[in-house]
Amino acid sequence: WKHMQEHGFMSAWNRLVDSLDPFGEKNALKVLGLEAGATQDQIKSRYRELSKQWHPDKAKGEDKELAQEKFLEIQAAYENLSNIKNRRKKANSKTVKEEENSDAMPQQKEQTVEL
């Protein structure tokens, strides 16, 4: 409530929505700098680009710790998004198979009735 009074309704609403991201997809997209609906190829190419940029072996001195943290954050975001995309892909393929099977079943019943 205090946040809403100080920063306004939209800011409070955005914080609420961000906190309700159960799979962490929005946060992972922010880390990789992608928009919602990004393809697996876009995710992979952005991950490779950022991991090269923030790899700890490329950093020197004090920046090495920051690079290590950022690199681990990028890796976690990529793994999270890849897992989410794979789960959706499997769920969609199961749905398609179920629909094909349900479409095939009535035809088989009709054929047995006609005989």
C-alpha cells in the first residue's frame, strides 16, 4: 500500500504482476534483453552473445566478480527459458496427438456402424 501511495498505481501493479511470474519467464526475458514471444533461436543467439560478453575469463581485476555474477544470471535465465519452451513444446505436441486420436476415433466408430 505504501509503495502505491508513493509511486502510483501502475508501479504497484507492475510490481505485483512481476512478483506473480511463477516460472520466472519475464525476469529471464529481461535478463537476456528479449521481448515476450521470442523464439528458441533468438534466445539461443542472445544467450551466446551475452555469455561471450560477460564471460568471467574476459574480465580483469574488480570487474571479474561482477562478470561472474552476470554470467551466472545469464546462464540461469537461458536454462529457465529453454526449459519453459521445451515444456510448452511437449504439451502442444501431446495436445495435437490427442486431437488426432479423438478425430480418428469417431471415423472408426462410423465405419463399424456402416458395416
